[in-house]
Amino acid sequence: MLTVEKIGGTSMSQFGECLNNIIKGNHTEENMYNRIFVVSAYNNVTNWLLEHKKTGEAGVYAKFLNNEAYEVALDELCGKLLDINKTFAAIGLDVKEADLFIQFRIEQAKIYLSSMYKVLASGYVENSSLYLAAREILASLGEAQSAWNSVNILNNNGINATFIDLCGFNDNEYLTIDERIHKAFQEIDFSRTLCVATGYTKGTEGIMRAFDRGYSEVTFSKIAVDVKADEAVIHKEYHLSSADPKIVGIEKSIPVGKTNYIIADQLADVGMEAIHPKAAKPLELAGVKIRIKNTFEPEHPGTIISNDYVSPEPKIEIVSGTDKVIAFEIHDPLMVGEVGYDLRIMEILKSYNVSYILKSTNANSITMVVWDKPYVHEMLKDLKGKVYQLTVKPVAIVCAMGTNIAHPGFLYKGAKALCDRNINIECFGQSLKQVNMQFVIARERYADAVSALNDVLCFEASKKNGKN
């Protein structure tokens, strides 16, 4: 059985746990191999290189973009990476060699970025293309460090490991992402070595142009499809659970166990990605199952995501959502019966590259829920001048999802659970597919709503079935 396994940044920062729980675990010398690991950069490293994923705080990339002292910023970052290296000395990292590797890679990056500045100054090229290329170069540094370090630690622990550097720093081959991956793995005997691949892959199409910060999961997905893996495993610092344990508590957060790709898409739509949706599709089409595992509970089988799973009994599997959205409502007395009114609205959203999470209508109003982003507010300013009345409100959206919820009672129980906590439903959405009930509520009641729905629909239901 060949598996491709993704290890996230938080888990990588605790690589001693990864070594013991994931790589060694219960594996003997006979079944140690036939595994490919795709690794993210250590926790926060990509934030330092680019920008903070959640807060937007600028990293080295902003220095390059603004023609500031990016080389100084890279040197400061290098110091942080060397500090990270020291933390792995106790588990076998040759710190001196690791330092030389990342220092050389950063010096290479400086040379490339300096050359880009000279080309930019010439005025002969379109700036955005070079800026995107610089972003790719910077992003790749984090994964190069973590993958090289991992191989060094494994070899020093008596495990034969091979560094698969997909960053393309040392070649000028004109390869697509798929071609580079295929070339890297085509002659490897997986039964004799553990491959550790960088989560970043260099390609002519630019992996960040297409997928931005989801690139490591895309690399993971493409490798799994290319090598025809039997299973794709994602190791996280938590289980895929009925609700966020930080909100509902670990004792009420129930591992899902099994679900399907449709539910994974619903999660991604509200920003809680079991896997990046563009990474999931190739695996889904190839029929490769995904297993989500908790790094720190290696004995637990985790959660399987497959094409065809439907729960044998009706139940809510996951409660999730976000409080980082806004609802806007367009009201027009002349809207009723007018064909194509919402088409004009959608054309404005498309021009700003805005996608909605929920859409609800009545005779003369259209309500949409979208991410609370600066470019969305620019779109709303434009929209306000083109409609009769526009109302904008910060909200949260809470979703109750399941592969088998098309049965009477779930909507009633969900609405009652919110009512019992005095949480008003501002707006609601559910499609005929009936896999996701979406409740729009006041933003400040988000945590209360998640807790209420999880208590009634997941935790109490699990206790009644004797499965908690």
C-alpha cells in the first residue's frame, strides 16, 4: 500500500512528535517505507516570508514589492530560521549542515530578486509577472528548509530518506507543475526509501498564481494522483471534528470518522478547509480517499473522506462557519417579477472577483453573504450607486452539515437550539441537495451558535446513540 502524506506547519514545528507518532509509530523495518511525505514550512515561516495569513501583517515580500530593504529583511529572517534549526538538534539534525543549506538557499534567492529588480528598472516587462515570480521564490524557502531538515533527521535516525526538492532553484528546466512532479518520482523505488518532498513546486504556470497559499496541498494532491497512491493522508494538530474544540471544548468535539467530498467542499466554502478545494478535486476524480489524522493521537484512525460515503443513519456530522463575513441586501420595489434583475448584480460581483457564500431572495429583496474583505467593500461602494437601496451588516454564518440530513426534524432542532440561546436567525439557506443548513446570525453570537448547534445536533445525538 502506497500512501502520500501531508504534514502541516504546526506539526512540522514539533517534528519530534512527527518522528515518533507518524514516521516511526508502529512501523517496523519491513513496513517503514512505501510512504511519501509532503511537508509545509515550519509554523509562521511562510507568514514571515509573504504576509500573515490571518492578520495580513507584511513579510519580506512587501519589502521587495515596495522597493525597501528586502535583503536586510531576508537576513533577519535567516536568523529566525537558524534558531528553528537549533530546536531539532536533540532529535538528530546536523545543525551545522542545516544552517549551511538554508543560508545558501537564501543567498540564491537574493541573487534572483536582485536580477528581477534590474529587469523591473529597465521598463521592458510587465511588473506584476515579476512580482508574482518573486512571491514564488520567497514562498519556496520555507518548504526547502523543512524538507531538507526532515531528511537529515531521518537519515541520522537510521531511516533511509530521500529529499525531493521540487523548488527548482538549481535548474532552468521549462516544466509544468505536473511534469516536474512526474520527473521527480518516476524512477524511485518507494519500497526502499521514504521520500520527503517540498510542499512548494516550481512550474511554468506558477503554483501561487493559481492556488496562492493553498499550494502545499495542491502539491500533495498532484503527487498522490501521479504515483497512483492508495490513500492520501493529511496530518493535522487536531481531528476533523463535529465542531471547533476551542469553542465547544475537547469533550464535546467528536471526531467525524467518515464523510464525503461534498461535505469537504461545504467546509472549504466557509474557510474551514479539511483540504483546499482545488487540491481535493484531482483526488476526488481519481477516486483516492483522504484520511485526516491527528498528529498527537497516532492510534486514532482519523476521518476518511471518500466519493461515495453516505451515513447509514441520519445525522449532523459537522457544525462549522465563520464570523468574518458580511451580509448585504439589495431592496427594490420594482424587482418583483423582473427577469434578470439579479444578473446585473452578479455582473458587478464578477467584475470585483467576489464570490458569495449564501444567497437568499424574496419578492423585492436579494441578500448575499460574502467575505469581509477590503475589495468587497470597494465593490459595495460601486453597487450602492447602482441600486435602489443597499443595506450592509457584519454577520456570522453557522452551518450544520451531513451526508444524510434530508429528513424532517433537523431544521427544527437547529432553529430551536438557536432560539433557546436567544440567537436570532437573520437569514437562512439550504439547497435541494440538503447537505448544509446555513444560519446567518449576529456576528457577536458566533461562538454561542456553534456551541448550541453542536450540543443539540452532534453531542447529545451522539450520547443517545451510545457513541460518545
